[in-house]
Amino acid sequence: MPDPLTASGNLYAAFPATAEGEAFQTLFECNGARVERIVSHRHASPPGFWYDQNGGEWVAVLQGEATLEFADGRLLDLRAGDWVGIPAHVRHRVQRTGPTTVWLAVHAGIGDEP
């Protein structure tokens, strides 16, 4: 990973190919926190898969749209500019994304993850 004091870039540059799925890029990591850019292309979590993370997560949609599903049955539609904070161990999954959906995700407490 590049030196965080000199790392720089553009959140909208060099998107991966438009095949279905997701691409993760760590932009910064320090003291138990990680910032990622995620680019999704018509992605959905596999059936029966749930994220259940030891640390909290803050995620924003910078471009495109997505729907998150929570284990309690709630659905959250997100569009460009929308964000959500997800506490540790709140089970969630990506129900769907549009084409070229760009997320910014901040993970905290990641040193506690197995």
C-alpha cells in the first residue's frame, strides 16, 4: 500500500470493467480504520450471504444507486449522495446495485475482525 501521507487519486478514475460484480480498492488504512472505494456493476450478495462485521461501517453512494437489505427485513434504497452508518454485527447484504455504482466505505474497529 502506498505511503498514506503521499497517496492521492481520484474517486471517479479508472473504473474496472463493467462485468457484473464488485471491485474493492483500499484508499487509506490506519489505526484500525480502512477507507475503500467500491465499484459495483449490477451486483447482489449471493443468496443467504450476510455481512456480519466486528467493526462499524459508514458507507455512501457517490454515483449510481443501490438497495441494502437488513436481517430484520428492512430495505434501504440509496442514491448518489445518500449514506448510512451500520453498527458492528448488524447483519446486512447488498440486494442490488445499478450499473457503475460507486461507494465510499469507511470501516472502523477492523483490528477486531478475524
